[in-house]
Amino acid sequence: MTDVPRHEVLTEQPYVAIPTKVTTREWGKAAALVTEVRDWLRGNGIPAAGPPFFRYWVVGGGEREHILEVGTPIGEPVAGDGRVVPGVIPGGEYALLSHIGDPERLDAAHAQLRSWAAEHDLTWMKRGQGDSEVWSGRFEFYLTSPVRNLGAACSVELAYLVRDAES
């Protein structure tokens, strides 16, 4: 089940993350980083301020790598340690969509959000860089763990930045 898309303003939020590059076949490697980020937070006495997420800088497909960060929002900015890096979820206007159900239908939810945004004249905050599109804010917030049993339902909030706070 996928909810109705919506347009909302989100405030800036600090986070920590582990950057990675994976192909679709290697997706389990990215999902496993959620546990590593949580363990790092726990080991440093830093509470999470929201659900884990994947921040897509470049969306791949097939053998083309996804360039992303696997992270967790936190209350206050902190320094990383080289592997774990600090970042900020940009404040601004987002197109959002909640997906609850089969993780295999998540691509359809992304397509629905893109279609809805086009109908509402919303433009993504991204730029071209070589053969790639680099996103300013494209997130999947995992309300249930991205590390799950095959066939288990998931709950994911999709969020695409359409206008940053400085525009």
C-alpha cells in the first residue's frame, strides 16, 4: 500500500552516515551499514533523532553503482571518524510519499512520486555531473529496518527535495 504524495517543508537536520557505492546486486551491503551506524552512535553515546535512511547522491541501476550515504538523523552536529561522516539533511520543500508493504514495490512508489511531482510542476533539486545526475536531497527513511527477511513488509518514507531553504 502506498499513501498519497504530499508537499511539505522540512527543517534542516544533522546526521551521521557511512558513504558507499553499490550496484543493485550488492544491495545487502548498503542495508548492513544501518547496523554499523547504529553501533557507532551507541558507542559514542549519541541518540538517534529519527529513523535510518539512505541518501542517494547518484541513482544507479543494473551494473551502474548507486552512490549513497547510509545514515541516521541526530540532534546536534558531531565530528565523524573518517568512516562515519557528519552531514545535514537540507531544509526546504520536499515531495513525500509513504510506502507500506512489499519492498519489491518500492520502485513503483518512486515512479508514483515522480509522476505526481511532474503533475504539480515540482522540480527536483539536482545537477548534472558528467553522465550522472547528482541529487541535493533524495532520501528513503526506513520506518522499519531495511535489513529484513525475504518477503517481509517494509515501511519507507520517500522524500525528494524540490526547493531548498535558500532558494
